[in-house]
Amino acid sequence: MLLTSCSSGFQTESLLSPPKLSAEQEAIYAALTRSVGERITLKYPRSGQYRSAVTVADIDGDGGTEAIAFYEREASINSAKTTNTANESPLRMNILDKNAAGDWYSVYDHTGVGTDVDRLIISPLGSSPTPLLTVGFIQVSGSKTARIYSYVDNRLSGDFSDNYELCFTVDINRDSRYELCLLHKSSNDRDAFVSLVSVEGNLIYEWGSAPLSKGAVDFPNIVSGALTAKTAALYIDSSNGEETRTDIVYSPAPGRLRNPMYLPESNLSDMTVRAAGLYSSDIDGDGLLEIPVTAPFPGYGNFSSVPESLQSVNWIYLDNYRLVKKYSSYYAADEGYAFLFPGRWDGVVTVRIDEETLETVFVKYTPGADLADMPELLRIAMTEGGNPGRIEDLDTYKHMVTKDNFDYYIKNTAPSDEPLSLTEAEINNSFRML
């Protein structure tokens, strides 16, 4: 994995309710209140890997663990160990450690630079031998500020800060050194861009940057993977509030970032525009990432009038500054699966929904004929809780998989002499759970 502090299909999640503290966290909380007073409220990071107000980790590389606690207290309460004044933000972070007896105690208390916590990242960056703390703070305005802290000699030192819309760590060029990736949305002053921050010795610096799609204000999906067998890349699905498109960012040399989708002389980014909810992924499991774009299935004419459930999803990839179609597919996001078309199906097979059984039916496209009269090739059925529903002959179908109390079945209905009939191996290879 090249990407940390996020997941495949990376999205910013919010907590509905704070998680319950563990016994160790309760002991840390008791030590915290002994130091700063009981009139405090714990603050929980809203996204990222660490969602608790109290996180235990080795942050100074001594082999033991320290605790990081986020909290808010009344500005009038003071402590000898605090580093802010009553006029500064009431949001604070406290570092705790264990004494020789194994009891937790507060070591250092530090003011935050916002009113809430977006995320906490604990990871080495660049050449740093020990983990650094990156804290994403949320400002009153709603903007976010990332601050990088080192913890040395029982003190926090924050030497770098920058605004961001999304942040995480990534090994962009597979050299086993991590960079902090900051995604910046479009604003009145500047188009969207991505920047990487690294560390060399005591220097924290911007390692590289690259432009992103104009108008991007949200980044609903980030996937780290491969552009080619030898080139790692970030696939950044961004949104302008109405449509989604994809940028690809990779490092051709240390300290350099490139986004081939943004080249002024090309319209590659425009060629990836689609409706929200379709995100880049390794759809066929070959280790390389593909980008989804939509098109009408044969026989559906006006694309704008075709419901999303009956639009073909084509999976494309970047090859030497060209976007090439790899597969057509039926993509049933609501039902949790996709069916990749074999090459001989492309452009000659279309889809309809059986209104009686609600099955997806793949048919041989016949120009001028009604969909209901086109020769059937394959049916996909989904049932819930073992109930066959409206399908009377379910025992003639092949059971593919059970997931989340749903069962998926496929029936090959093509005549044996039909050239478009699929083998069992082809069916197994084409059917993909999302």
C-alpha cells in the first residue's frame, strides 16, 4: 500500500457519536484531568485512521508509547504547562507518558490552531527517523490547516503549516520514504492543486506540486496504485459540485510531480467527465487502475434520456498520453456488482430489465427490433435472505456469491451455437463484486 491515513475509495467521514474510551484511555483521561482540571471536553478527530480523542503510539522512537489527547477547556482555566493565553483557541493537545511506576502523567500541553480536529496522522516523513505528528485543524471558517509536529525532549515543535481540503501520507515513488500529500480545492485566487511535503534533516519543505482539474472543490475518492507496471500514481477523482473527473499524479523524478491529464494542449481531463458516484478503481484486479466513463448501450439513442442503471460504463486507462478503452461493462452500483463485457460483446450486446422478475438481461442487439424481442444471452438475478422472490426457476441458475445477505445468480440463456454465448470461465471472469 502506498497510501496511508485513507482507504481505497478514500472519503472524509464524520463521527455520528464519539467512541467509548478503553480502560487505558480512561486512565489517560484521569491523568489529563489531574493536570488541566475536570472542566474539559474531549475532542474527537472527524476523519482519518485515529478517531479517538486519546491515541497511544510511540512518537519519539524510544520504544515506549506516549499518549496524544485532544480536548477543549474554558479559557479562564490556566495551567503551568500550557503554552497559550486566555485569548487563544481553547482547543488543546496534551502529550502524556508513563512514569517508572507505570502510571500516566501529563508531560506537555499545547494550544491548537483551530476550533476542531479534522484528523491525526502519525508517520515518518522523508528522512525523519521517528514518526511525526500531522494534525489537521478545522478553523471557524470551516477551512482546514495541517500542522506538522516533531516530539523531542518532551516538547512539541510545529515547524510547518498549510491549508488543505484533504491530507494523507503517500510513498509517491516507492522509495520507502513517505510524503504528506495536501489536496487544495479551487478558490478565487488559485485553481485546485496537489502538493507533497517531505523532510530532510531538520528541514520540512514542499517536495513537489502539480495542478488539478479546474473548478475542483471536493475530492470524493483517492486511489493509490499503478499507472504502469513500473510507475506508481495517485488517481484523484474530484468534483466541482455537479460532475466528477479524474486527475493522475505521479513522480517522474525525485522532487517532481506531473499530472498528464492537465496538459494545456490536451483535453484528457474533459474526457473523464461523468456523473457523481463513479470512481477510479482496479476493476479487473490486474494491479493497474482504470477510470470509469459512461455511454449509452446500443439501442438507447438519446444518452440524456437513458437512466443511469442502463448506461454502459467504459473503463479507460492512460497509455502514452492517450486514453484507451479497456472494457465496456454493466455497472450496477445499487446492487453491488459489475459485469465486464468480453471483447466480442462490445457494441453488439445491450441490456434490459425484466419487469416481472427484476433481473438484468443481456441481449444480442438487433437494429430496429424491440428490446423484448432481441435474443437473450445471459441473466443476472439478485435475491435477499435466501428468498427467490419472483424467480420461479432459480435452481437452474448458477450461484455466484453471497454478500451482505444478498445472493447473486447467473443463468446462461444463449443457444449453444450462438457465437456470443459465454463460457463458464468467461462468466466467472466478467462478474465482479464492487
